[in-house]
Amino acid sequence: MSYQQYGIDPALVERIKTKMKKPEVKERVKGLLQGVTKSDLQNRQKVASFVSQLSKIVGEPLTQGQAAVLIDFVIAQKIDPNNTFHLLKLWGMFR
């Protein structure tokens, strides 16, 4: 299912993708997400914390509504960071 079907603005995604190309931003994001588990990505409070921290790292302020949509999206994807298929699926979604 596409992120657009969750109401995530494609312009927001493009801005974040552009900012993630900066090596220092990419490394800070990787550091934040190092060791994240599937259960972490199913916990609403932890996902909300990740979204908030990531928003600050990339310098993209989010409204409460945007953050809620992103949290719902992450939880709905049932992402397992240790499953290569899940990561490829996400990669394809945001290419």
C-alpha cells in the first residue's frame, strides 16, 4: 500500500528524501534507528518518539496531524528491520 493512501504528502516525502542525501543527516538518522526492533515499531509511544526526533534531525517541522499520519503508517506496515524483504518493500515504496 502506498504512503499516499495514508494521506502523507508526496512533497513532504521529497523534501525529506533530499535532506537525507546529506551524509551528516543520514548518519544521525542511522544512529537513532540503530538497534530498533519490530516490537519498537509496533509501539505507538516509541514510534511517536522516533517521528519527533527524526523531524528535528532532518529539520522538517511536522504538524500534529502529519505526525499522527506518519505514526499510523509506520505501525500499519508491520516493519521488521531484520527482514530484508520488508526493507526492500519500503525502499520500493519511497524510490
